[in-house]
Amino acid sequence: MTQSKWFFHPILILIYSIVALVLSLFLYIYWYVKVSSGLSELIEKFDLPHEKVLAMETWVVILMLSLLVGIILMGMIIIFVYHQKIFQLYRLQNNFINNYTHELKTPVTSLQLYLETFMAHQLSMNEQKTCIEYMLLDVNRLSEHINNILNISRFESCHSHEMKCVEMGTFIESFIQNNAHRFENVTFNNLVSSPTLLKINPDLFDMLFLNLVTNAMIYNNHPHPEVIIGLEKKKRKLIITFEDNGIGIEKKYRKKIFKKFFQIGQADDRSAKGSGLGLYMVYSITKMHGGNITVFDNSRQSGSVFRLIFPLRICQK
């Protein structure tokens, strides 16, 4: 914990507030008992105007008390805000645990059922093959969930990542080709005529692309889900867009979706899906590379558009 964060620890803020309150009461008593008697002696000794001196004393007391009361109120407000954030984080973590437990338990239960079927019945070769195929799908689902947890842990624990210059058009084409077995309708709209190099960590960028495309496919009720990855260059900025035809994201959620563990409320039909980590990782990876990310409605059809903007710096392979 850094020195500045230690100084603003909520327990210390509470102590500051209590000390300020006690000090204000002490000063109130001190000024009106000690100082008032001292001023009375000065007034008599130097024959000063009695009303003006007392008025000055009153304003000094009011000013100091107001300052101390302000410190107390500020401390209470900070403690309240901190408490609200802790409560919100606890609620989000609790939702994450509940949802992710369900995500893990479902394939485990399915695997158990298939294994019990193998033990209890004599299955034909075709039936065995079908069961094994379903079991492999469940294993893949479990692997994806476990990888998500491992990736977020690795991502947050490692503060330095190896960067290299990558031609982004080639990178996007390779990503689509390597994941063709997972996503059928992912296309590339390349508006950049010349090769464009960007200094990135390829593994993290692959994770970023995978999360955005996966989300676009999961939160999609269209008969033919699709994602269009766009690449465009404006001045010294590289713009990457992910355009989908899914169910879209309401304006009130567009900033919150990038927070850790955040999932849209139970009233929304997408609430039971995902872990609340994917878009947090997308946001963090984007910021790590000096970029910005925004989301808005798809103007051509239903769905959303995620826009990532990265500064183009001098980059040599």
C-alpha cells in the first residue's frame, strides 16, 4: 500500500474525524473560558472598544469551528462512500460466485450423468460416440471457465508484459482464421490500405478479441449472429471496431459493463450468462496499451458497436 493510500485509509479517516470533533469541542470551551477572560483583561488594560473586540473573537471562533465541522463532514462522507463501494464490490463478488458456481456445476453434472450411463448400460458404438462427443463439449466448457479465472489472475499479477510490433491487418485475419471453428460469421472490414504496425502484447490482444467476439455471439438472439471487425486509421490513431447484430446494451449500463464482476441485473435476459470478467479484461488490456474503448448502438441494425482507439507510435519490427 502506497503512502498516499495509507494516509486515506478509512480507519484513519474515522480517527481524523473523531479527533477533529474532540478538538472542536475543546477549542470551543478553551476560547470562551480562557480567551474571553484574557480579552476582558486587555480591554480593561488598554481601554479598547468592548463590542469590536468581542465581535472579532466571535468571528474567529465561528471560522475555526466551521473549518473543523467541515473536516468532520468530509471525513463522514468519505467513510460513507467507501462503505458503499465495499458493499457494492461484495454484492458483485457474491453474484460472480453464485453465477460462476452454476457455470461450473452444469458441465460437471452433465459429465457425471454420462459416466453413470456408461456404468449402468451397455451402449452401442454409435451411442458411446455420441456420449463422448457431449462429454468433450462439457470438458471444453469447463476448460474455458477455468482459463478465464487463470487469465484474470495472471493478468492482474503481472504488471509488465512483453510488447512487440504487429501488423494489425494480418493479426485480425489470423485471429478469425484460428477461431473459425468457434465462430462462423466473423468477417473483417479492412479500411486501411497500407500495412499498419501497432506495439501490442499478442497474447493479451488475442484475449481481448476473443472476449469481445464471444460476448457478441452469446448476447445475440438473431437467427444468424454475426460480428464485423473493422480496422480504420485516422491521422495518428488506429480504430478497431466490433459490430454485432445482438440484443444491444442500454445506455445506463455502457460504463458499468467494464467494471470487475459487473453483470446486468436479473431483469435482463443476459444476466445469467458469463462471469462479469470478460469486459473488465477488455477494458484493462485496452488501457494498458494506451487506448480507449467506447460502446454505442449499431446504426445499421440491432446490436452494439465496441470502438477501440489506439495511438500510433513509431514502431519497428
